Amino acid sequence: MKRSDMNFKSISDLGLVSALMTLGYSPHDRNKEGRRVTFIFETNDEIERIEKDFFNNRLDVDARTFHSTMKSVKNSIYRKE
């Protein structure tokens, strides 16, 4: 599938980004504007379901993996470029 045929979603919520990455989704890109970092994910029905479950406190992920992933995401945000 060509990139122009894909739908993308910008996500800046650290918890949601970490949850998606814990579940095996990788961001296509990352944008940093000042102190705000936005991760760009290809979106589909499954990503939308995960987002909804996350914000409704119904998403089940391994706590240790989630914590480790969140630390990695934070490190990538604050790493000197």
C-alpha cells in the first residue's frame, strides 16, 4: 500500500502512545514542535478500538511491558537530537 493511500493519526498522549507500542504498533513518524511531541500512527479500525478502550479504562496490557515501553518513549522524547 502506498503511503498516500494510508490514513494517519497524530497522537500526543504519552499513555496511549505507550499502550499502542506495547501492543506492537510502531509510529511511522514523530513530530516535535517546541515541547510538544506528536507520534504519527497508521490508523485502522483496530487502532480506533484500542484508543476507545484506553480512554474508557477497558484496555488490558501487561503492566511491566507498558512501564518499560513508556520509559523508552520518554527517553526518545527527551533525547538530544
